[in-house]
Amino acid sequence: MIDPTDPAAVPALAEAYRRIRLEVGKNVIGQDEAVEGLTVALLARGHALLVGVPGLAKTLLVQTLADALDLSFSRVQFTPDLMPGDITGTEVIEEDPETGRRAFRFVKGPLFAHVVLADEINRTPPKTQAALLEAMQEGRVTASGQTFDLPSPFFVLATQNPIEQEGTYPLPEAQLDRFMLNLWLDYPPFQDEVDVVKGTTSGVSTSIESVLSTDDLKAFQALVRNAPVADHVVEHAVRLASRTRPGRDGAPDFVTQYLSYGAGPRASQYLVLGAKALALLDGRVTPLAEDVNRIAVPVLRHRIVTNFNAEAEGVSRVDVIERLIGLK
């Protein structure tokens, strides 16, 4: 078992990440940034939202990653008629065959797994989306006055279609903020798509080997939490997040011009945790300000809201974040 206090744990994590990429690469060609982002979220005990049009292997990527980490996996297909109890679980009446007495028993839903894939999460109404809030934040579910702990580690890895598509419901800001990272998947390059077509039409199946045990994953999570970080790196992360808030001290003019509101303190926390994870994946003990910049777009993209001025001038959220990163 990995000891998170042992200096040898750092190169062990870098080697484990190399093996994870190899295993995921058996099923998913390309999407290196998404694989890195998902791994960072898992190590930081965060949740991730994958956004992209259908057919980009979002579901396959999450399932393959769960297999490589030897974690229990559950998939929930979100549909307009899905109810909260379909996710968290529901009570059923059971009769004791000896006494004939009836009693309620809670039957756990698909949320009770290490990795929960919320597939096409924005195709279900906000009432059902909100059923994930307590689970994502507290790691537990409350039903009929009872609290049930979820497995540890616990991750929600959700996929989402672009909101412009028919039949989608925008996620509430409170739920979006629970996702550590917002990862965008784009169409693959030509050669990658050629390789995908060859692999998926050949009839050849692949088996995914487990790279990490659950205990080792928990140890690496502890390693991320305990990794030292310099004060100036923390200050850089907080400064970057605070500059997204229009009208606040330190916010540049273009933020006030293009944003309706900015990121909260949770963004600062995730910037630091993400920077720690990136450094460790590279085999470095402590993160740099550049690591904060590397993780800034997926951390901040879903936490800031552009206004009419930005829409009229074609300024995107990523454009604003990249300008903030370039500030001294």
C-alpha cells in the first residue's frame, strides 16, 4: 500500500498516471486533456463535468477510467421523466414472512457507487438535477429522515450536451459550482478519427487492467492534500479568482465590461488543489503559478457568466479567463 508521507509516493503517482493513460488509450483514442482533467479531479476529490456533442466517447472515457482504477461504477441515463428517487433510492414495503408485519426498507439507488456517471445530466429537469447536490457536497444521501453514507471515494462524473441542443435544461449555478472542473471535448483530429473508426469496426475487443486499488487511490488523494504549496502560489490563485468578480477591487475594466458575475471562493480552493495534482502528476512535489494557470480554464469556465456586451462582441468566457491569466 502507498504511504502518502513517503517521498517515493510522488514518482509512484507519476508512474501510476502513465499506466492509467495507457489503459484508457486502449479504448479511447486522443482526448489527452480530458484524461488529465478527470485524473486531476479524482485526485483532488472533486467532480467533473464533460461537455461535448454526442458521439465523442464521453461515456466510454468515464467507464474505462473507472475500470482502470478498480472502482465500482454506476451509470444513470438522465431523461426528462427521471425522478430524484430514481437516483438516490426509494423506500419499499416488505412483509416479514414469520410475523406478517410490514415495514419500510430503503433500497439504495445507483448513486451508491464509487464512480457515478450522470449521463446527459442536462436532459432532466432541475428538480432531479438537484438530487445530486447533497451527495456531491457531503458524500451522503438523506431519505425519509435517515442519512446514508456513500462509498468512499465518491465521484460524480457527468456528461452534458451543449445547451443549445433541443431538449436540454441548463444546470443551476449552485450545482455547476459543485463540479471542480468543466472539461470540453472537441471533434478529434482527422488521423485520430481514422484510428477510432478502424478500432471500432474491426470486432477486436480490449480488456482494461486495474492500475490502482481503492486504498492506493485514497493514499494519492491524501498526498495531494498534504503537498506543500508556496504562499505566492496560493495568492496567485486567489487573485485570479477574485479578478473575475465585476466591480470588486482588483477586477480589471474588461471583467466589469463583459461579466455579469464571477467565481466564488470555491474556485480559489480548486485552483490550488488542481495545481497540486498537476505538479504531482508531473513528478514535482510542489506546484508553481504556471500550474494554477494550466487548470484555470476548466476551473473557472462554468463559474463566470458573460453579459450582453460579451455576446454582442463575440467575447467568450475562455477569452476573459485567458486575458486574466495574461495579467501581471
